[in-house]
Amino acid sequence: MNDDSRYVPTKYDSVFWIDVERIVPNPYQPRKEFSELGLKSLAESIRQYGVLMPLVVSRTEVEKSDGGLESLYELVAGERRLRASKLAGLKQVPVVIRQGDSNLTKLELAIIENLQREDLNAIDRAKALQQLIDEFGISHAETAAKIGKSREYVSNSLRLLTLPEHMQQAIVAKEISEGHARPLLALNSRPEERETLFHEIILKRLPVRAAERIARSIAQERVRSHHKKSLEMVELEKSLTETLGTRVIIETNAEGGRLLIDFFSPDDLQQLVDALAAEREATEKAAAAVAPPIFPNTTQLSDDPIPPAAPDEPAEEDELYSVSSFSL
């Protein structure tokens, strides 16, 4: 192994080289997802430059089958480096051995190390924070102080765990972003509409702002409870939504109301215009189909079977008896 691989940071008093096979995983490791591509990239870096940052382990003595003692090393921090080192084919890795750490201390170190990583997905981060709070019985504010974040950051992260499991997995799989989770969380009290919005986000690839606008309109609709829709109005909304293929909301007031039709791109708008034009054309064809036929060379009856009366004209015999016709 080259000299660079034996680089020892000065902040550590002692660094030891331990066989990777003697290092067992940390049972308190909060991180569950590791990018395969990221591990391969780190493994390649380790092949070239070695492990530049030692792993942190604790040492325990276990009894062997022959009655002797064997030292095993439990990983406290550095799971990603350990996995990448194995991929790189290293037999030994540099470690710092911590003495006297309790299980809670190991948990705290593992969580804090992972929480300080930028590539930790939002759900694993939330679960790690929840584990830290549950194990230590500390508040959101105390948790925030331990990781150098705000209390709001901790509280907002934990709210992600109130989403259904399939939505959490969509965040882990990067089908939706953490930003998309905010409007979904706003609809926690309306699970059916939350599920509809979730599918719209995935199928239509809605941007975060569009999802937030939809969630806000749903929430505002609930606040305007005094404008309750009739059954006919609800059915009309449903019919328009199915016809146009997008969310349609009818708002009523004393003067009338307004029709809100969602679209999220110029293509969506063009599809709406085409759909409305097609609907109008179909209506006109249906109206033409019920009109009476017109046959050439025939007298057509007007809509009114009784023709209007002709204007009054004075009869010729009336003029004979006119006063102007007499003379003395």
C-alpha cells in the first residue's frame, strides 16, 4: 500500500490498522440506503489515494470456542468508507479506537456523523432524528443543538414520517422530492385528495410550486365551507375533470362564480384548448342532427305555423261613402 494510504490526521492521538474482516457493522447505524454508484466512485478514489479519514470503532473482547479471547471491533462511524474499502479490495483500514462508549454514545455518534452528510436521503435523516429523540428522550430543540440545525429543521424533517410508507419510499427512490412532500403533508387530514395529488405529481411530473398551488386551493376550498356545493355542482366538477383530464374547480358566490382549470405547461394548455374545441364541435354536430331536413323544390314551413296578419288597407267601397265624396 502506498504512503498516502497511511496518512494520519493530526487531531487523532493513535491510528491503528485493523483487518476489515474483524470490523462488524454498527447495529445502531441509522443509514439504510447507500448509493452503489457513489460507493464505486469512493472505492476508485481509495484505490488511488487510500483511506484518508480513519474509521471510528470500539473494541470488545469475545470468547473463542477454544476458550481464548479475541478482539472484535464494532464500527461507530465510517460505514460508507468501510464498504468502499471492501469494494477496493483492501485487507486493512485505518481506525481510531474509542474506549468506554455506551450503546447510546455509539448511536449518537453514528447518527450525528450521518446527519452531517449532504447525501443522506430525507427519510433516513428523519428516522435518525426520531431514533435520537426516542433513545435519549430529548426535545426537538436539544436535538437541533446536537446537529447544528434549527428546531424548525428537525420538526419539519420528522413530519415526513407522518406520510404513508409508499410516499416515503417515493422520496427515497427520488420519484418525488422533499419539496413535493410539503404540499402532501398539508393534506394529511384529507387522505383521498392527498393520494390524488401524489399520483398527479408522479404521472404529470408536477413542479413543486404547482403541487403547492393545488394543495393550497384544496385547503382554501375547505375553509370556504359556507360555499358548499350542491350535488349537481360536484357532479359537474367531476365530469369536467374527466373530460379535460385535469383538475377543475367551480367556485360560486352571490354574483355567480368562476371556473378554475389547472394546467402546468404550454402543452397542457394546448391540450385543454383542443379538448374544449372538440367538445364544442361535438355539441354543434349533435344539434344539427336533430334539426328537420330541408328538401329542394319544396315550400318550407317556418317555425310559426300561423303567418303574421297583413297590414290593414282601406277598401275601395269605403271611399264611395266618404264624406269628401258628397256635395250639396
